[in-house]
Amino acid sequence: MTDQNNLKPGTRLHSAVCDTAVIVVRSPAQPATICCGGAPMLLQGEEADTALTLEADDEGTIIGKRYEDASSGLEVLCTKGGAGALAVNGDRLPQKQAKALPASD
């Protein structure tokens, strides 16, 4: 099983049950477990257990979008989209909203 206690910027993870892949942009303040499709994500190069199945979600993940957890400070960038939804410590990881640009009157 993946040891996700040392998530730091640049760490690459991939889903064990779908095509989703992410890269950590901002580390969490405390240890966190990132899941996708109901299964813990794996470090790059780790092989998935073939017995795991996808817990499908309507949204899934979208390539190029950032997902963040405000309470832990974790932020990831989706580098490959997939059918599974991201979660951290059992709570869904929402898509980060774009900052509003200042008015230029």
C-alpha cells in the first residue's frame, strides 16, 4: 500500500481503478490519504490491485483542473482525467474555483 504521509509538491499519483493521474501542487498541513474512485491513489510506478473496482461518479476528474482541500491545504493538478472522483481523508476534493480578475475600467 502507498505511504502518502510524505506528500510534497511534485509527487505524482495515479488511480488504482481508473485513468486519473494527479501531481501534488501544495502539500497538506497534516498527513492525508488521497483516494480516487473509492480506492487509495498509488505513487508513480506502483501497480494497482486488480481486485479493486471503481465507485463511479457523475463528475469524475478533468485534465488540467486543480482540486483543493481548504481545511488541510492540499492542492493537486489533474494531469490525466478519469471516471473516478477525488477524495481526501474520506471527503470529496472539490475543483478549485478560478480567482476573479480585477476590474480594468
